[in-house]
Amino acid sequence: MNSGVGLAEEVNSSCPLYQAGSFGLFEKGEYSEIFTVDDMNRLGDHGIGGFEDLNGELLQVDGRVYQITNDGVVHAPSGETGVCFANTVKFIPQITYAVNNMSSLEELYNSIQESIPDTQQIYAVRINGSFHNITFRSIPAQNKPYPPLSDVIKNQSIFNREDANGTLVGFFYPEWMNGVNYAGFHLHFITDTYDAGGHILKAEPKEAVVSLEKVSELHLYLENKKEET
């Protein structure tokens, strides 16, 4: 795990995961910018997180970052938009399998854990397909002094779609990572038409393909590394 590495530094390794901030600080209310959307797109093409001031849910898929604000609208943020907490990786799936007619998100998660060779490792997760029902949320932007995440979630907006087609993007983190990140699964959703999405709460997969990539290396940025001019 590295901290304080300059954003412009080249890292030559397989499957590095880049993380802005720590979940322990994030859940206490640290929503200041650590890097930008442009930085995130340089580092990876698959990721999730939150924006500066916690202004909406962040989802990165196929090298594009989307911002889902509290009103449920999907935006394409500018490259200069700040990111307060995020993870991104170059997604090259190593495990792929199909799932059908699952009754819950928990059933889906159990199937993924059964497919993971080593649950003590980090995995990038992508799920493409159709869903009988799916529920997701977004949260409102915050002002300083920032409240803790538990208070922000009390004002979340919850959305539901039936017979939805879309993509779940995120990660699985082992228990030993708790505090550095959120232990377990953390996934965000976006529809195929890019008109709705957010942090996943419930899902009933109809027909979907699960793709997994083992992460071998973690690079952690704990503060903004803007160059002085």
C-alpha cells in the first residue's frame, strides 16, 4: 500500500487499484477533493466513489465517469470536477459466469463469493444484465462543516426500477480492509440508457453476466496532490 505518490508517476504492475481517501475518514465526514475526474480516468476505467462535497454518486464504466445527483439525474461531469472518495482500476476480467432469476442481492453476493478463489483478496466486480427489480440511492451535496456519512444517509433519495437493464460496477473488499475501505461488496448501478442509477440497495437479477478481476496492488492517496504553479 502506497501513500503520497504523485498522480503523474507511472506504476508498472498488473491490476493496480487506485484509491482516493480512506473509508474511515470518509464516513466521519471528509468530503474534500483528493483528485479529479480527469485524474481518475488516467488511472483506471472501472470505478465508484463520491464527488467533492458528496455531490452525488460516482460510477465509472468503460472509461467514462457519471455523476448521479440527489434528484436521480445522471450527469457527465467535467474533468475538473473534484472527487472525495473513489476507487478505480483498469478492468480486465479474469472470471466470467452467468446468473439467472436470483431472488435477492444477497443471493447474488453469495454466488460471487463462491466463485472467488481467495476471499482475502480484493476483486473488481462488473455485472451486466437485466433485473426483475432494482433499488438504488443517491445523496445530497453537503456544506462545511461536513456531517458524518450516517447523518447524510438519513436524507438519501431512493429510486426503484422494474424490468431494468443496466450495469453494476464496484468492488469486493475482504474484512481486513475495513476502515481502509468498506469491507464486503460496494456496487453502484447505471441503466443501459444512462438515465438513472446510484448506490445499490436491492436487486433481483433476471439474466446477467458477472465479471471479476483480482486486484494485486493498492495505491492510496490521502490528500490532494495538486501541483503548485
